[in-house]
Amino acid sequence: MTPNRDETAAPPTAVVRAIVDAPQPVVNTRYLAGEFDVEPAELREELYELVDDGVLEHLEIRGRTHLWWLSLEAEADLDDWLE
């Protein structure tokens, strides 16, 4: 059974809020893991799902660093995400 995404280590709305509140508009996995007090590996699947859903954009650098930022669509709907 797939867990409710709101019951995961980083619910989608919390990820959006963490990126909005970050000091820079682009964050790495370690930053987000620190925000949710989990290991980076625990977040990757959830973050990739948010990319698939069109909420986040992603860039992998040299096969080890992952950067994440809000998609233009998510930014356009930011009020809905932050309600």
C-alpha cells in the first residue's frame, strides 16, 4: 500500500514551504534533509515524485549533488500551496 504523501517524511506542502523559506531559491538535498531532520536518501524518492508531478525542477551535478527548485507552475500557484 502506498503511504499518504502527507504522512511521508516531507509532505509536498512542507517541501514547497521549505524551498520558499530557504535563503536561496535553489536548494540541495542535504539542505532539505536538515529541514526535515532525516537522511538525504530518505527524501530522494519523494522529491523525484514532486518532479514527476510538475512541482519541482531538478538538476544532478556530477552524479552526486542534486539541486531542487520550484517549477514555474508551482510558483504561479504558490498561494494555493501556502494556504
